[in-house]
Amino acid sequence: MPTRTFVPPMLATRVAKLTERPDWEYEVKWDGYRIEAIKNGPTVHLLSRRGNGYTNKFKAVAKAVATIHAETAVLDGETMVMCRLICRFTALAFLA
């Protein structure tokens, strides 16, 4: 099984109008940290979009990724703290 490594993420581009095509999908931009989770066997690394280490800062996320039923995986997403359905960036910054 090949070892998974950091993949620099595609970044968003601001546009005046969204493309309206059936083959395009969009997602909400919350106010969190862009994190890439890399799983190789039991080992998990969390990296920022620039490749900085966040594994020790978000231990609960790393622990959750470790439970994924895959030998290797690369997940790209946003880590955030939700409080009553509102993203709290200040709470997230306190954790990091």
C-alpha cells in the first residue's frame, strides 16, 4: 500500500457570479482552519493548507481520523468549533 503524503489544496477564487452548471458543486465557507488529514496505518497527521503541523493542536480530530476503516487516506476539510449552530473562530483560535 503506498504511503500518503501532503497534497497542496486547491484554494478558492473570488468571482462576481457563480457558474450555474449541473456539473459544478459548491460548499459553504465557514470560519475555520483548512486542515488536511493524512492517515497511514494507525498514524495520522493534520496539516494546514501550507503544510504546518496541527496534529497536537487538534488531538480529537486526529483521534477520529484514526478510526476511519482505511489503511491510508487523505481528507481535506475545515476544522471549526460550533456553538449553538454558530461557528466560533475565537474558540478555535484558542485551541490552536
